[in-house]
Amino acid sequence: MLPGETAPLGKFSPAHTAQSRLIVMAAQTLPPAVSTSGLLDVRGAAERLGVTDRFIRRLVEERRIPFHKIGKLVRFDPVEVDRWIDTCRVEPRRGR
């Protein structure tokens, strides 16, 4: 482009480049431990815990299990689910 010329609308419009910058910034701010390739869906989390899909959805609704919301999708990091399971452990009582 020559000085004084404006970019054509479309691929290089200011709105498009601003949106692209936001997407790049968002991708750079994600913690490195969160990888979308290793995340579980509701069924995968249910199988991992040995419960029904419905129970997992209830835990999500009540915000009792750690999850990631990606658009409309609900996903679970297996490492976070394992940590959550460890925090829910109840020790047996020792004699009365």
C-alpha cells in the first residue's frame, strides 16, 4: 500500500485486525497447563469417575467440580479432576 491509501475492507480492516490481536492475546494468556487436546468432555469425565453423565452435569451446575467453558462446550482437565478427587477425600474415623 502506498502512503495515503486505505486498506480495502475485509481481511485487513481495522475491526478484523483488532479481533485477530485479541485472539492472539487470549491464546498467549492461557496457562500452559491447559491444553484443549487433553481435555475430557462430560462423558469422559463420567467414565473417569464411574458416574453418569447426568451426575457430572449436576456437579457443573452446582459448580462443585472444576471445569472449563469453551463457548458452549464444557470440558474437564484430567489433572484438575484428579486434584479435586483428592480434596474430596474423607479420612476414616479412628476408634471412639
